[in-house]
Amino acid sequence: MSNAATIVGWAHSPFGKLPDLDLESLITGVVRDALAHAEIGAADVDFMTVGVFNNGLSPQGFEAGLASLADPLLRFTPSLHVENACATGTAAIYSAADFIESGRGRIALAIGAEKMTAVHASELPRILLSGCYRKEEENPLGFAGIFGAIAQAYFDKYGDRSEELAMIAAKNHANAVCNPFAHVRKDLGYEFCNQVSNQNPLVAGPLRRTDCSMVSDGAAAVVLADGVTAATLRRAIRFRARTQVNDFLPLSRRDPTAFEGARQAWSRAMAQAGVDLKHLSLVETHDCFTIAELIEYEAMGLVPPGQGGRAIREGLTAKDGQLPVNVSGGLKARGHPLGATGVSQHVMAAMQLMGEAGQMQVNNANLAGVFNMGGAAVANYVSILERSR
């Protein structure tokens, strides 16, 4: 399809505590770098989407207005702010892709960014809970409390899986050692992740600190072009499929341990792409907490419900396993700046497919899956990506 949206370039800032970078500098930095990477001039950009969650993380709103500050030639380029909780980044990419595939333009820029560390830690739970159903789910521990309850419900149903959660954390931290953008590039090891200690205390329910993603600053961007334009450029990663499935916002109206919306998104994406899970070379999945990654093994169909622990115990999701999952370190170790996460996941997958992932590289990577979710599996996005040039 000549107007099929194709990723032709990208950029990624370091993730972590970045005191010298505000939201504006994070956004403008990746805009410049992504355009340079795609070898596209700012004057050729027809549309921009800017994904930022914010909701009190930064005093600067109207983030769509910041992107044009990267280059004077972007001054009159349409720009739109997109927000969909922790799936904000993928929502920005899909909005940009929709613009291209509608035939309204040839080149679009999707940006995801978040500045999280500038607010006091005591304020974060209140701000982040705006991504849940507050009428029922107010929790003094924020999203850690919500996912702690999900973990406990899963344990009550299927048995204690604390060891398997520690294995997931250890895997992702080991993988992040090879990721130059990661928030934490340290192999913590299984024993540390599994042991409750002063350095690794219980945070919420059965979840320890090592089961929880970190508070991070960061940004990422992708340049998308139509098929005709992409054919003239150095890099081209096409979407074999892209799907979005929403579920009820209140956890009380569904089984919180099942991630049924995620299962639907994966099933529809596989059907759209005409492939099975066995055809994928790797998956970047949304491990905001280790229990999320474990349940997502089941939602993607790697193992049956209740057997997510088997996937990590048998090494199925290791870098050299049947289906490498989060070879970038995932949200757990790469970091989770909310608006940037979905874009980051697509960048990590694109790097793999182009053979440009450095020490993270998976051998013979030709088809990648990306799963990004907003809230507790409320907004569920699945992309199936492959190299087309």
C-alpha cells in the first residue's frame, strides 16, 4: 500500500533521573535527532504528535506547542498533544500513522516524553492514580498498590509466584546492561531480586522494589513516512499489524488477573499480520511491574492462563530463548517515563529489525511484537513490525 505508514528514523534520549533536562529540552532533543537519523529536513514534516501524560508531573502543559521549538522550519507544522495513560507513546505513533494513511501528508513525527523526577516523590502516587478508576481504586501506594493487589489475586488463584517474578526482574536487569539508554545498567541477579531486604523491601502486597519499574525522565521519537517516500530512504520498518483494544476502566468489572483486553489485542494483531507467535523474533512488552510481564506471557498466548511462571522458569523469554522478551531491559530496567514508553518500545524493536541494536542484538531478528498498555490493561496496543528495506 503506497500510503502505508512506515518507520524511517528514530531517536532516543537516555532514561533516568535527568536534572539538567526539562520537558522542552527532552522533546526538542529527540526531534532534532530523529530527523537527522531519518535524513529528512524539518520543512518536509507534515504533521507532529506529542505524547505526554503529565497530569501534574510538569507545570508546562500544551506540550504540542513545544515540538516546533526544535527547528524554526517546524513553526507552521500542525502539532497535536496525545494522552492515553501509560500507552500515550503508542497512541502518538498510531495517530501519526493514521494521518499518513488518510492521505493527508507524506511525513509525520511522533514524539513521546515525560519529566517525572521534578515533582516530590510523595506527590507521584496521587498524580499517577489519574490513570485508574478513582471512584473505586484510590490507593495510598499508587499504581504499586493496584498491581500489588493484582499480584496477590494472581497468587491466590494460581499459587505464590514470587520466585518467578524475581526471575523476570533479574532477566530484565541483565538485559539492560547492554542498553546504553537504560535507567539502570546493572545486573542485580536473581538472589537479590528474590530476597526481601533493606535494599529490596516489600512495596505493595507481594511486590518488592525490584518488581516495580522506576520513576524516569526521558523521550523518544519516530519519523513515519508513506510507502513511496520510505522506498527512497535508508531505513524502513513497516507495520504488519497494529491494533488497539480497550477494556473496562474499573477493575471490579473484569478479572484483574486475566488481561483480557491484551489477549484480544494480540489475537487481532496476529490475525491481521497473518502470523503466529512462533514467527516472532522478539517482543517488547509492558512490564511496569513484573506481575504484568508474567500475565502478558499468558495474554500473548506463549503459555496457558496460570502458567506464566513456566515461561520464565523454562527460559522461553530469555535473550536466547524461544521468544526473547524485553531484551532492552523493559520498563523494569530501561525505565518508564510514561509518555515516552510506547515510542521507546517501537524504537527498540526497530533497532533490532535493522540490525542496529549493538550488544542487545537478537540474531536474525526479522519480525518483532510490541505490547504497550495504558492503566491496568485498559488501553491495549499491539504492533507487529518487520523490516521492509
